[in-house]
Amino acid sequence: MTQHAAQITHRSVTSPAGRIHLVEQGSGPLVLLVHGFPESWYSWRHQLPALAAAGYRAVAVDVRGYGRSSRPAPVDAYRMLDLVEDNVRVVRALGEESAVVVGHDWGATIAAHSALLRPEVFRAVGLLSVPYTPPGGPRPSDVFTRLGGGAEEFYVAYFQEPGRAEAEVEPDVRGWLAGFYAALSADTMPAPDAPDPHFVARGGTLRDRFPQGRLPGWLSEDDLDVYAGEFERTGLTGALNRYRAMDRDWEDLAAHAGAPLTQPSLFVGGSQDASTTWLADAIEAYPVTLPGLVASHVLDGCGHWIQQERPEDVNRILVDWLAAVTA
């Protein structure tokens, strides 16, 4: 990234949330990059120079609630409809009519719904780590409550009560983030027979099951400082409110139940990532749900933080796919 650092531009654009902060590099067809939880634009630090060098205008945003973007207080402000509108406003503010949108983790779901709801703006969609699942099905809170059973609680259910997860994380943001990143990284995740870090024992905390004492290979102390510095400044509520708005999304998107994404699409997952393995049925359904799928890859030995764990592989896949869909 060093040789390209001077070419990176930070700016903010107006959105319904107030402002969206973005980082831009390169010129050419617009590629909008959307991060997940608990991350920031910085999660795309390896992709920005690679896409710029390949002839694209690469733009990574701080999703509302994160970083230097606005952080509205109400949970309702984190509905998927609002996040899609933020992406549209970014494209328009950059003087463009359309873009390719690529997302990771929650960003993959935001990217997918941006393409679903605004196909005239988002002409192709790339999904990293989290497969596309069409709207519909049971109410999300009911599903996540059942997943834990009696003795444990699924992390998404744990995140639902305002203030609860914040009380765990915010006294030691840096340490919590280090453990969370390590828990989902291929080289530091707990052994298969260890307690699953996606679940919380009744009366416990998520960090009880995090690995201790070693950062994953993709995460330097300096990288961790960047992430920790942002969340120490902003707190975690804006990021966690995305989880708390899921039932509202279920209601908002009911008219789109079962809808496929028809634009040219891409999926890249990690073989060691629960988001990929738990949603294997969603990947198998791609001929129906992603009829425009151009390429699908599962990277062997890769965990959840895919574009940071395997930046060279992801950059190559993205550039090849973009060449096919922007020709």
C-alpha cells in the first residue's frame, strides 16, 4: 500500500444519516466496497490499491454507525432500507450513475440488498464470506433465539439487548477486538472440539471463548490500533444496532420474499468460516437465487476475514471478475 498511499483521498458525503465517510483511490468504473462487523473502511486497505492499479475507482465507506460516518441514535436508523439509500447517495455524490458493489460480512448482505432494491444503480454485486439468502422465512429473532438452546445463547441474540454487549466490549475495546478477530481467523480460531465462540454460555460473555495471547497472522499491532482507535472513539452501539434492526428488515422486505439477484455476481468464502459452512444450503441454491453468478470460490484454509487473510487471492479474483462484468 505504501507506493499508493499518496493517492488515497478521504472525504465525506451527505446521506440520510448525516454523512458517510469514504476513502477513494484510482479512476475508472466505480467499485463500492462495504465492510462488516466490527470493522471499517480500513478492512479494504489491500484492495484499494490493487483495484486502482487495475483501472477502477475504488471507494471504501465507513457504514453508518462506524468510524467517521454519522451514528444516529435510534435502532430504526439502521434498517437495511436506510443502508441501501446510503450507498445510493454515495454513488450519486461521486457523480456516477451506477457502480459495482462488493461487501464482506454484514457488508455482503448490505451489498446484496443494494443490488436487489436498486438494480438500476448497482449493476453487479460481489459477496465475500456471507452467501446471499433472499428475504423471507421466519422472523430472525425467533431463529436466533432457538439456535442457542437452553445452555447457550447465539451471539446475534446476545447482541439484541441495547447496552448488554457494549458493557462487555467497551471497558477493553482493543483486547475484545483482538480476541474476536482471532476467534474467526483460520490460524488462531479455537480447535473444532473447543467451545464455539459464536455462542455465549448462560451468564457468561463472548470473550470467555476467545483465543488469548496471539494475534492472527493478517493483523499487526498497528492494524489493531487502527480498529481499536475507531471503536474507542465511537463506541459499539452504532455497529451493534445493525443486528438490532433485523426484525425491522424482515417486515420492510416482506414484499421481496424469495427474490433472486439477477445481476452478474461473485461469491468468495473461506473453508474455515462458519458463515460459509453453516450456509452451505444457500450456496447450493445459487442457480436459483443468483442466476447471474459469474464465479464462486471457497478458499481452502481461510477463515472469516477473507480479504485480509488472503488479500492476494481476493484481489486476483476481484480483478478477474470485474474485467468480466465491466467490459
